[in-house]
Amino acid sequence: MPLILGIETSCDESAAAVTDGPRRVLSSIVATQHDLHEEYAGVVPEIASRAHLQRLMPVIETALHDAKVSLQDLDAIAVGHTPGLIGSLLVGVSAAKALAWSLNRPLIGVHHLLAHLHAPALDDEPITFPAISLLASGGHTSVYLQTSPLEVRLLGSTIDDAVGEAFDKVSTMLEAGYPGGPHIERLARQGDSTAVDLPIFKPRGDTISFSYAGLKTAVLYALRGHPTGRGKESTFPRSLADCSPQRRADLAASFQRCAIEAIMRGVRIAVNTHKPTSLCGGGGVLANELLREQMNTLAKENGTTLRIPPMQYCIDNAAMIAGFASHRLTAGQVDALDLQAQPRKAIGTS
């Protein structure tokens, strides 16, 4: 099996990993930047790219050390080159090119989303296909039909905001903390998920789509009331200070229930339509316990094998980059040294 060094810098995680083939992870190191972006309640691109410059090489060195391999032992260098923040991507792509050139090893560009779909196979058995795969993160909410690790078809995606972004924004409204996912989940445990009547997006017919803009607005109005006035003169009748601790918890719980149910409506359509062998999930929002429970229930109801990665492979990491790259290398899919960082690139569309 090829030894591959994977590099991931698409957003605010500086990550490196070494894999032995597509599934065996020898090391996986992730340096987060949450402390740098917390005061802004979101990722600041310039801060993220500068932090990657400082942290990436030490992360790579640690990944090689933990895997007990040297640069000369590697068979290929893989890097997530799309999609993501262009400044962040450029740091990882530049490092990967330099290593591939200096070591005379193949360079393998990896689509970040395809890597997330591969994550359930890390340190586990291969995924059996066909599979319905949910990708839910801060930037993406999509459902795919997979017929192999390299062959996917997009079935549906969000028409506005991603679910992870909605968690972040609602967490900011409630001053629960950043990133929003774990803080909303923690606060929701203290609340009543039926206490606040919030809208749940419903796809039309058998189409698969998601929407979170309306849900975010509904939480804002439930928290602060309907604004009066127009434009800059608009004011809210209430502030967060008028909201009791229990009301905050109820809002978090009700929002989480509606956000997860909106996801599950689309996933149920996909499973009922395509009758997959496996039901898979990837992306940071798959760390949410309620979503994992509902995915498990759906899989059991349909006699489908559930494949969700452990928590450390739900977040952005380089093990998924290196593992997926092994499939590309086996298929003879390698890239030239003019590989470009691309902030946007869809997968699974015709």
C-alpha cells in the first residue's frame, strides 16, 4: 500500500497526516485556529492564511514523526486544493508542490468534499456501494449518490446557507460561543426542543434541497421580536439581556431539532429513491449527536449499513485527504506541478 502524506489547509485547520493505503491512518495532526477567530464569530481569511504559514511545517514534521516515517519513505504527496479560502489553499498547495518536486514524488490534488465522503472508511472497513452520502459542514449541505470512491452524483444541496453556518449564526445570536455546533448542542441539552415553534424547510415532492435562511431569521425574531422601522432606523423590541437562561436553552434545542429534521427530510428522500447498501455521512456537523442518532434510526429502518466517521475525522483533517488520494494514485490519477488552488469547484454534476 502506498505511503502518502496528506496536507489540508482549506479553511482554518492546518492539518497533515500519513496513511498506508486508503484506510490505515498512521498519523493525523490538526492545529485548529478557533482561538484566533472566536472574537469575530467566524473565520477571517487573512488571519487564517497567515496562521497556516506559521503552523503547517511543524504540523507536517509532527505527522511524519508520529507515523515513524521519513520524507524519503513517502510514495506520494496529496493536498486538498479545492474548494476553500484561496489564501489558505495556496499555503497547502505551495507546500505540497515543493515537497513533491524536491522528493520527485507524484503530486495528487484532492477535492475536499470527496475526501469528506471517504472519511467513514478511515481506520475501518471499505464502504460498500452504492451509498447515499450526506455532507454537512460549515460551508456545505449536500446529498450524493456514490457508486465508487471516485464516482459520485449530486442529488441535492442547500439553496442558501449551509447548516454549519446556521449553527454558527444562531450561536452568535445566543452568545453561546464559536464554533457554533458544539456550543449549541451543549446548550440544547438544557432546553425543551418543542418549546419554540420554528419552521422546518420541506423539499417539494421528491426533490432534494435544503434551506436555513428562514430558520435563522425565525430564531432571531423569537429571540428579539419583530423589528420596527426600516433600514438603519430598524430596531428590535428586545435584546438578549431580556432572554432568560431557560429561554436561551429552549431556543437552542428548538433550533437544533428543526435544523436536523430539515437535513433528514432530504436524506430520507434519497434513501427511499435509491435503496442504497450504505448510508454515509461526512463533515463537521456529523459530530452532532442528534444527527448521528437520526441517521442511525433511518439506516436501521431501511436495512442499510450506517457509515459515519469518528469525531476526529468529521472535522477537517488530512487523513481523509491522504486516504482518498490513495484511490486516485491506484487509478493513475496524478497531477502536474502546475496544480492550481481553486476556491470553488463542484463535484457530481454533469
